[in-house]
Amino acid sequence: MASFTLVFSNDAENQVISFRDPRAIFSHPTERDNFIRYMAVMYNKGYNLSFESVKSISEGAGYTYDDFVLSYYKYFIGELNLVQVKDLKTYVSVSTVTAVATPTAASKPVETKPVEKQPEVLNYRDDVKEYVSRIFESFTDARSNCKSSGMLDYFDEMVPVDNTYYRELYKLKYNPILRDDYPERTDLVFRMNKLMDYYFELSASSFKSWFAYIFPNKEFTKQDINAYSKYLVDVAYAYSNSFLTFYSPVVPMESFFKQKVIVYDVPPELILAFLVAESRLAPFSFRVEQKGNYAYAVSMGLSHILIDADLLDIDYPEFGNKNVDRYTFDFLSSYYLGNTFGKEDIFSDMDLLTVRGSSLYCSIMLELIYQRLYDYYYGVYFLGQ
């Protein structure tokens, strides 16, 4: 197979990166850091942005989501320690800061669907809270397909949770085997454990606040922290290292989405960094996007994938508009996971509340973003276009 190299600056001796190794972009510190920042901008601000817009947002004053993701990636690979990252804040929009604290109302940019005006975004909404709580209870009862000890039993389901036939038919495709023998595991679990311990040492962390909101009569014990930390790390590693391959049965209408996606370019440490940025590792967290009292979309779970409100089974007059619009969940589900457009016939919103489901959607999305940025770099630096 023919090989090629990309030169990212005039300092060719130090700045050459070969893409024969799919993760080589992460081997050079300068370009690795920029690449991760740009991936973060696209995940947070919109995946159809031009490369110039992505670069401008990343370099702009006051935008820190990209720095947050990069810092936690460095934390998980051992370049930074917890003291250096624990007090970092993220901007979910240019003007609103969300700290690692009690969830509050915050603005989050709409992904790629235009709206007439900036929507209001709420973290607390009781109709969604009740809906989410019921789903989690079903994960330990009627819908349970995995059995773990303690609180982990609420988050460990295999996906798709509500479609046994497809879950068994494509078991390893959707639910890769979790391993505990990879060399990075000891250090990664240690770092995850330290971060989770820190969340519970705070008087009011986002994780603790969300847990109390969704599970008011439950306790997240030290044993739960240890088990959850190991599970988060093992799931991220599994989805990053199983070469999961997804084909779209149709040629995607949007250039961002590929007809074939192989998840292998994004390391587990980066997946974990995005989960920290989006949810502070709380799989029971959500954000409701609404105009006035009308809720039109929800992002929830560890990776906060955006889904149309009408797909949630919430019978409330001002929840949804009886018309399913296309957001990230529907794009990924219908192109790569077998759903019919605008329906939940295989994967559903409840899959986003599982660790596996959030990691599956996040890993596919990050792989697509990686490929888009790769195309930008390839065109600009290699072909000179």
C-alpha cells in the first residue's frame, strides 16, 4: 500500500506525521493539541463548520471548551495531574460558563439545525426527570440485560436495550467485549478513580447534584465509585479498540457523514475527556432545549447526544411538536445503526442513558469528526488545496 506523509510546518524534520498509523496525529504534541482542540469545537459548536471557522473559534478569546477537552485528554494520558485540571471550567457557549458545580441553566449552541433565535437550555425539568428516572429503574428490572453490583446495575445495559433481536444478532458489533488486560488500564483506572473521588469530596459537584436529583433515595458508595471507574475506562477502551465498522445503506445526503465508518482513530483517553466535558461523567444528566415553554430537543447521557423531543415518550402538552426533526441521534441511528429515519425501531433514546450507548454514539461521532479534520489537513497541507 502506498504511503505518504504530511508536513505541517517549515520545520519538516520535527513536524512530519505519517497517517499509515491511524493514530499518528496524536504522536506529535503541537499538531495533536491543535487537532484535539478543533475536534472539540466541531463536537460542541457544529460538525459542518468550515475549517477556517473551527480554527477561528478555537483561537478566539473566551472560548475554553476546546482547552478543557485537551486538558482532560492530557490528564488521562498522564501529562497533567488532577490538581492542574480539577478547577477548569468549560464554556458551553461564548457567553455562558458552566463550572463543575450544581447544574444550572446554561446556553448551548444548536448543532447544525438553524433556528430563529438562540434557544433557552434547562438542566432541570421535572417531566424529563421523571421519564429518565423510570428508564433507570427499568434497567434493573423489566429491561435488565446485565447484572452488576450496586449502582453500576443502573448503567451497565447492553444496547440496543429495547430490541433483543438486534442486540443478540449484532452483539459484538454494538457491545464489544470488555477487557481488563490492556497495559494502559491500571493508570487509566487510577486517574478515573481519583477524578470520581474528587467529585464526591466537593460539597456540590455536578455529578453529586445530578445523582441526588435522579436518585434521591440512593447512595453512591466508595465501592460504586471503584466499580464505575473501571467500567467507564473498560467501555471507552472497548469502543476505541474493537475496529467497529458501520455502513450506511444509503449515500448520506450530508457530506460530513461517510458511507462507511471504522472506529479506530480516536483513543479511549479522548473519548473519556469528551464525556467529562459533556456530562462530568453523569449518565443521568440531561439538557432540554426549548423556546418559551416549548421543548424541542434534549441531550442526555454521558455524551449528551442531541435528540428530538418527540422521540421521548413524554406525554406533555409543551413537549415536542409532533414532528421529528433530524438531530445527531437520528443521523447516526438511521445512517449506521439500522433505524428508520425519524423512528426508534432499533436504537432509542434510552440507549443514550447507558454507558455503552453513550460511548457508541460518541465514538462514531468523534470518528466522523476526525475524518473530516483529516480531510481538511490532507487537502490543505498535502494537496495544497
